[in-house]
Amino acid sequence: MASPDVKSSSASDESTETSVSPLELPPTPTPTSAAVAKSPSESKASSTGAPLHWVCSEDSLPAAAFYGPLDAKNPLLASCEKEIRELLGFMKTKKALEYKLALLQCYGRYLQQFSINFDENTADVNKFKMVFFPKGFGNETATLTFRALSGKNICNYQLVCDSDVNLQNKESVSRCLQILSSLRFIMQLALPQEHLCWIIFNGTIYIYTICRKLMIIGYSSKALEYLLWASMCMESSVPLLSVRYLTWRATLYAAVCQCHYDCQASIHGEAFARRALAKIDELRQLELMSSSNSHEKSRRYYREATTKMAVMIFKRGVYESRRKNKVLFRPKIRINLKEAQNMSWPRTVTERLLDELFDSTASQFLAVLESLSDSSRRILQTGPLVTEEVELRDVVLELFMAGKELLILSNIGENGKLDFPKTSLLEHITERRNTISMDAAVKFTKLAFTYEEWGLFESLAGQLINFLKEDPESKKAEKDLILLVAVEPLINVKKNKGLIFPLENDKEGQSLQSYLQHIACHESCVRSCGYSEDIFHLAAILHFCVCVPSKGVHPDKEIVVDIIMLLWQKCKLGIQRITIPRSDYARYSQRIITNKWIYLLWQLSEVIHCYKLEDVDIVMVAEITLRLSEILESLGSSRRKLKKSADLSAIIDPEEFPGTPKGIPEGLPILKQAPVEQLFYAYQLLDRAIAGMNWNCMLTTLPNGSSIIDHCYVKCSHDLDGDMYKPISANSFMMDLHLELIQAQHHIAVGLLDQLQGSGHQSK
């Protein structure tokens, strides 16, 4: 049991860092290096120092001791270390080939001794055992076979993620499910053998790693059965029932509950949490019977596990207890929430329930976060709880009241400002501290944005951003909140404040707006134009948060993608207002150079290409690229027809057009460069968009050759069976858009070649 001991501590420590974030799943240990535990036989061999003896032709060669002492100066050992360092250095530069090499040259070669044509998808566990373990599990090669099978599955999973990071292709999801099924076969064979408990433990880590990915992309229903299997295996393996594995068991339990909640089966999520709580209590009773001394470390394990399960029970109970009884109708007297906010804790039914179930401010705040979280809802998908029951909306407001009060009681200092320790919320829970972590406060602020509690959001964001500015390790959280503050005026058009009172920080709001205005003005190339519209303010801040280097720290992908889509809808309408005919080259060029919508279009293009294209709608990428390349092409052509491009600024006054910003704009540098440079820049943009389109089409193509993205249909009413919709051509819109990108790139290439030939002729 030496290996599970070592592994369990790392898994427990790493899993504690995750459970604080209710919108994100608990973390998992690395499935390739740290997660691979040694078998008992290997641990024994390594502890005694006996080298493994392999029968091969090189046995007759002299050992390293023949060349001198076994130290760093030994030539054979030094040469071996050098080759290992060179190999590791090469592998680090070729990360994409690391798992492929291990699969083909390591695990694959070892498994070739068994049936090559074996199909795990159609086989049962007995056939699986006959193929890979014909001599049983007592054979000395069984350990290597288990390790090779597990390694093969993990390498296959990593290769799937490398080729399709978001699992957009249905084939990628199917391969993940096949890998999970293979892991279940392996664990099913090892489960009756107590000495193979390390395979069970590592298998649960592998299953959780893959299922966590499936849950994030919306496949909780498919991940549920495998997470249930992993949880049952942890309960069925006697060596894994010790207290030191309790944290990992609780993580698996919480993931199962979350799957039920994601599948809108909250009653099953609560039932499983209650069952898990009973299992945890059984383990505690057994430990009390076996030993009279209860260590503080064990108490922390139990406290963490019971809190996680209690949160899952509270997540449903806080709402179900307030639903109307359809059999006996009794009108309930609703409390005045505005008046209740001035009362002392506990003020509502929700706060009294929090006091009954949890023993610290930290655990109560985690319950509030989990109850407000909805995995099917994006942050910018704002609005109240979607329900006709007013009582449930009251619960949401009471949860925000409770969260705000917990923050004030726990983290407001003598100066009236929020202060946070650099520790996780889960650590505060296990220590029963009345303190809330910074990450949890940021999550609560995002939830206030989503539920349109604007007053609470603005006051919290103002204090948090000022706090985060001083912490270089919190740049991502700072950028997230900055973007949400910048986009809020575009969403909260009516300037509502919500029902929850804001924090008392009048000065923070003013300083925050000054800080954001400084970012926007510093970022913009048109610093003197005096943009006052919220949309251009947001675009400048988005460009700053994504494109300005800050040690590789980027804001949340979901926030960035939704803001890009919002800005593009506004920008598309603005660009359509440019109606100057292209025959008037001077007016058209001046209008393009000084128009604020063109600047916004360029900012969107830069943000998209700084981010990974697979996270953005490829149709939107193509539309933005086509529009910008068209403008660059027409501008380059018009400048070439003018005698002196330097006289453009004297041709027309930028104040003449309503789309021109006030002041004398500096303009985009690319719009003031030579036509050749403009065309080359447009060619590069189109090349990236075409590559992204090629990659996206490959990922979204079904086995029959059709695409899952788009089909065009036409209504045919002359059918005998009535009105029917029939496809015109499969995936016609995407095909047309793809061809349009290629055609635009061809036009740019011809124009660029013409420009180069013309400049060469003039130089001669």
C-alpha cells in the first residue's frame, strides 16, 4: 500500500483547491505522471534497492561500476544523464508528439503481444480478461499489463484533446466514451484483488479527468454513469476506505450530484448527497470504534466532506422548502426585502437555514454560491430566475442578501474596505474560519451581474478591482471584472439598481470609472477623438485586456466571446452607414480613415486573432475578416489612383461626416501605410480565417460527410403529404462563406502582385 499512500495525499491536496469554485468542477491530479502510482511489488523492489533484471543480449556488457565510482563523474552515468536531458528537452519542444510517441513506442509495443484485432467496444469483461490476462493476476507481467492499458487510454484521450480541444466533433465524444468504457473494464478486473487497489485509485482519477471535460461541454448525462462507477469502486475497495482517501471520495460524490443538477434532476442530486453523507458517517463511526484518539487531520477530512454534501443538499432544499403546496393553498405573507436588509442576522428563512446546516461563514458562503450557480447559464446571459413562482425569486434575493451580509461581517476592515487573505475558501471551511476568500467574492460578484443586481455588482466590483490591482497573481480576475463593468452600461440600458442595497463605497465607483477611462484612452490609437459612447469604451478595454501582454494571462473565454458577439452586432450596423460611393476616391478614403466603426472593426479582428479561433463562432470570424479585408483592398486601390496620398488630410474635413469622431483622430496605423502593406495585412487575415474555417469544417463533419453546423431548407407546398421542408444543398451556407474567403484572398493576392510589379517597374 505504499503507492496509494503517496498518491492519496497529492490527490487530496489538489482536490481541495477546487471545490471552492461552484461554477467550476473540482480539480483533478495530472493523469499521466503524478497519477500513476507504483504497484506494491515495484515499491518493494525500489525500497530494497535491488535493480530490475532484464534478460537481454546486453547482459554481458560491463556495468557502470566498471568505469569507476558511481557518481557524477562516471562516464557511463554522465552519458546516460546527458541523453535523458536531451530527450526531455526535445519532448518539451514537441508537446503534440509526446503522447503519440508514448502510445506507439511504449504502451502500443508492449500490448502487441496480445490480440491485435481485439475490439473492446463489442467485448465483455470475461473476454477482456482472457485476452490480456490469460495467466491470471498473480503473474509478474500483470502489473505491466495494467499499466500499459491505463497508459494507452490516457494517451488516446490526450490525443483527442490535442486534435479537438472543445470536443466539437461527435466522433471525439464517442472516443472519450470508449476510453471510459475501457477504463471501467480494467477497474472491474482489478476490483476483487486488494493488492491491485492502486489501479482502482488511479482509474477513478482518469475517469474523473475525462468526465470533468464532458461536464464542462454539456455532456453531464453521459458522464454520470462513469462517475457513479468510480464512486462505487472507491466504496468497494477495502484499502481505499481509509480516512486519507475521504477527500477524493467526496470530490467524486460532489461530481455525481452536480451531474444530476445539470440534468435537471435535482431530487436525485439531493438523494445521492444524503446517501453519501450517510456513508461518510459510517466511516466516522468505524474509526471511533477502532481508535479512541481522533486526530485533528482526520476531523478536517470529515469536516470538508460533510460540508460538500451539505451544500449539495442545501442547493435543492433552499428552493423546495418555499414552493407552493398545490394541494393545500395557503397564501404566505411575503416579507419586505428592502426593510429586511436593515435588520440583524438572521433576517430571512434562507439565513436561518444557513445557520442550521453550517457552522462557519466560509461554509455558509459556499452554500450561497452553489445555490445561485447554474451551469446552463452564461455570465452575460443576464436576467432574473426563469420561473413563474414568485417565492423562488424571493429565495434568490435572500441568497444575495445573505452573501452580502457574510462578506461585510467577515471581510470588511476597519477602513470600511474589503480585505482578503491569500488562502482558499475550502481551507477556511476545514478550519471553521469566518473568512471568505477572494476567488469566492469574485464569483459572487459575477453572479450579481448575471442576476442583474446592478447596485450590488457595481459596489463589489469597485472594491474588488482596487484590491486586485495590487496583486499580480490575480490579473485574470481583475480583467474579468473590468470587462463586466465596461459591458454593464450596454446591458443595463434602463439604469436599474436591483433590490439589494450596494456596499457603502461611494468613492470606489468614481475611482473605478476613472481607472477604466484611463485604460480606454491609453489603449486607443485615436486618443484625441474624445469617444464618449459606451460601445467604443468597451471595445478599447476589451482590446487592452486581451491583446496587451500580461504574462500570458487572459480573461475568461466565455466573457470575451460574448462581448465580441455583442460588439459585432453593433459594428455591423455602424459599417452599413458608410454610403460614400467608391468612385469618389478622396471622400471614400477619408471616410474610411476617420470612421470610428472601422477602428472598432479592426479591434475586433485583433482580439479574435489574439484568442484561439476555435472558441469563437467561425461564421462571425469570417464575416469580420471579409469586411475588414474588403475595406483594406478598396482603400489600397483608391490610394493608388490618387496622385499624392499624403494630401488626403487636406482633401476633406473629417467633421463633415456624422460618423467621424470629434477632434483630429490619429487613425489606425495600417490605414495610413502603403497600399502594399495594407494588402499584405489583408492577405494574412484571410489566410488565418481560411485556416480556421478548414479546421472547423473538419471538426464538425459527420461520418456521412455532412456538417452539423448549418443546412439550408426550402418550403415545398406541392407535396401530396402537405407542406414539407426539404434541404436545398447540404451545408450550403458554410460552403458559400468558405468560397467567399478563398475568392477574397485571391483578389487580394492579384492586387498585391499588381502593386509589387508596378512598384518594381517604377523603380526601374
